[in-house]
Amino acid sequence: MLARACVRLALRVARAHRLADADAWDVGQDTWIALAARLATVREPARLPGWLVTTARRCVLRVLAGRRREVLCLPPDRPDGSPGPEAEALAAERGRVFWALAGRLPARHRRLLRLLAERPELTQAQLAAELGVAPGSVGPLRRRCFDRMRRLLTEAGWDPRAP
């Protein structure tokens, strides 16, 4: 009964500080452990709730202080702003998989993808001339090409919403 009340009170304090559930439960457990260690020295049981709140707050502050020391490990960029080696390796792998899957598309779709990737400045009319189609056909051709490519990527396990 006392343990349940102690943890409930500590959870309320932790959640008031907007800790995640896992951290809140850790605070509850740490508060309970602190109480269990000092239970024999409690002289005034009426002051126990205040002691529990204070102890829970101190545990919350330790959790929050520990977060400040956490360092987010992202692939480091170079001082000039260019991507680091990890980002370059991921981009190369993405490109390899993309073009391997693009090889399964019809020739016209592969040609369209190459033109869009290598010469993005081309206008609709210029794309039509390069592909040998009417200018009004480029939009529908692009849509069919992208739909097929999206299906291939999804079948290969790539999330279409991922960057």
C-alpha cells in the first residue's frame, strides 16, 4: 500500500515535469528505493508526502541534468558544410539501389529518369524533343514513370516518405 502510494506520487511529480513514461517510472522507482533505505529513520509519518515530493523532484532534476550531457550523434558534416563520409556513403548506397531498380523500368522511363537527374534545367518542350514524344505527353509519361518507380522502391522495402 505504501509502495503504491509512493510510486503514484512520484509519477505525478515526474509527469508534471513532462518526463516520458520510462523516465517517470524510473523516478518512481528511485523514489521508492530512497524511501525504503530511510524508512527506519522516519520520525514523523505525517511529513512523509512532502519528503516524497522533494525526493521525486530531486530524481527528476537528475534525469533532466543527465539529458543535458547527452550528445546527439549525427553524421558529422565537414567544416565547409559538405556532407561527412557517413552521409556520402548513405547517399551512394541510395543511388546504387535507385538506379538498379530503375534498370527494371522500360527504356523510355529510364531515359526520362536520366534526363531529369542529369539535366534538371530542361523544359517540358526540351524533354519532349529528347524523348521523341509530343510535349503534352511528357507529364503523363513522368507520372507513369514515377508511379512504377515508387512501386519498385516500396517492394524493395524503401519507405516513400523517408528523406
